[in-house]
Amino acid sequence: MGRTQRLRTMIEEQFLVEFDEELTDQSDLFKVGVIDSFGYVQLLGSIEEEFSIQLKDEDFLKDILTSLESIDAFVAKKIAERGDR
């Protein structure tokens, strides 16, 4: 399973939603009511564990990741910084 699919599955299972024509990879997960600030922190913690990346405080605050697409790009960047390919 690729990174994007793993993230999609994490979000679907953690927030009991399903990506479809209405909830797309570009949907703002805050605006459509999928996650709130508490859920966001939980999701980032799950991402740290799942992908073995370490997030700094500024990662939580610098860019609020609102869509699966932006979360996926962020995780790809953090993995690249770690040195994995």
C-alpha cells in the first residue's frame, strides 16, 4: 500500500469517514467537519508513528494541513528529509 493510500485509510478509520466524490483528496477536512483541532493533533501523532517521522512544534503551527493532498505532500517531504526514498 502506497503512502497516499495509507494516509487515506488512516483518516477514514480514525474519523469514520470515506473518501468519495464529495470528500476528495483536495477537500478541506476542517471545513467539511471531518476533523477539529484535537483530531488534527491526534492525526499528526498517528502519522509520526506510522511513517517513523518526528514532528517539531513548528510543524504543527507553520502550515496547517487541511487536505489529504497537503498531508501527503508534507509526509513525503519529512520522509525525504529523513533520507529514505
